[in-house]
Amino acid sequence: MWRPLKNAALPFTPFAHSQLQLLLAAQVAIGIGFWLGAGQGVMPSPAALGQAWMGLVRQQGLLYELWASVKVLLLALLIASVLSLALATAATAPLFDALARFASSLRFLGFAGLSYVFMLMAGDAGQLKLALLVFGISVMMVTAMLAAVRAIPAQAVEHCKTLGMRHWRISYELVVLGKADVFLDLVRQNAAVGWTLLAMVEGLTRSQGGIGALLLNQNRYFQLSGVFAIQLTILLYGLGQDYLLGKLRTTLCPYASIDERNAP
């Protein structure tokens, strides 16, 4: 029993799924033990966390604020995904390649210097929040999609030409269809990125509420139990969202999961 567990510290070593579950359970138990013991000076106790969570739900509408944030984040993710895929596909033509590269380079800009520009363009706080989230997600997704497009081998393009395809049909086959699994994986990754941007964005548009604004309010008044209760709520939702998006990817692109299982 212990010999396979020793392999857990060795890179690129076969490891049984049952052993992996055992290892994960042990790590979770150690983490909970640390929380109950040494972590008391750093983190609130489970009882304090539960009490704070119930107070936030009953008095400050935690679940309502979560739903408000989920709606705007999913809309921003949808818009950013469509824009990123369109830009990456268009970048296969030299005329649009510079535009896609420019969009990718904007990932170095922070919200602090752009919020005023977006504020002038947006009609209200809701549109401002949506625009900032779309910008933050799309510039990262475009960068990753461009890397995937550049990784397409020339042989694949030539193969499409021998089948009678031309120009945008080749782009559709190799990028939209051929990189669908990569794109859906990027959607899943950037959905998590959206949650990291949410607190900052909702801090700029507090009138619209949202769980990010609620988190900042708790942090401002040093309500540590409330802060961790909100973070735990976001974490649990995020894990569920990540699982569903992963299932969507394996359902629409079953070949991707087969390739991953066969990878060395």
C-alpha cells in the first residue's frame, strides 16, 4: 500500500485513481486540522464562519447578491468569448492580424487607468461593470486563442486545400471547429479569471450591488468572519461552475478527454 503512495512525489509517474482520492482525502483532513488548530489566529473558526454566513444571508442578501454577480459575469463571459473567437478566427487573414495582436497587447493595462474611459462610454453603472469585465476577460482569452491558432501546423492547412476548401472555410474548420476543445477550456479558465476581477469592478460600481461590493464592505470594516464566509461562497460556486463547464467541454468535444487520457 505504501509503495504506490511513495510514487506521489515522483513526476510523470503512473498513479491509480483510487490512490489519488486517498491522497486528496488525507490532504483535506490535514487542512481542516490546521484550520481547527493552528489557523485560529489567522482564520475564523467554523462556528464563527457559519454564524457570519447566516447573518449575511438573512440581513444583507448574500445569495441575492451572488445571483446578481453571476448574471453579469455569465453575460460578460459570453460576450468576451464570442469576441475573442471572432478576433482569433479573423487573425488568420493578414488584414486582421494586427488588430488581434493589438487587442492581445491590451492585457498589460489595468482598470485604474481605463475606468474613466469606460465610464464615459457606458450609459450607467451596470453597463460600466459589464464593459470592464468583458475587457478584462477578452484580452486574456484573445492572447491564448492566438497562441492556439499559431500552433496549427501548415500540413493541416494544406490538407484542407486538397479537400477543396478555401480561405474562410479553412479558418472555420481549423479554428472554430478544430480548436473547439481549446476554446471551451479557455472559457472555463477565464470564467475563473472573471471572479478575480469581480471585486475590483463591483468596487467601482457599488450602486449596482453584487457579491464583490458586499465583500469589499465586509473587508472595509474588518469583518473577518464575513469576508471568509463570502469567499467560501464564491469558492463553492466557482468549483461547481468549473465542473459544469468541464462537463460541457467533454460532452461537446469527447475526443479531447480521450487524448488527455492517452497522453504520456
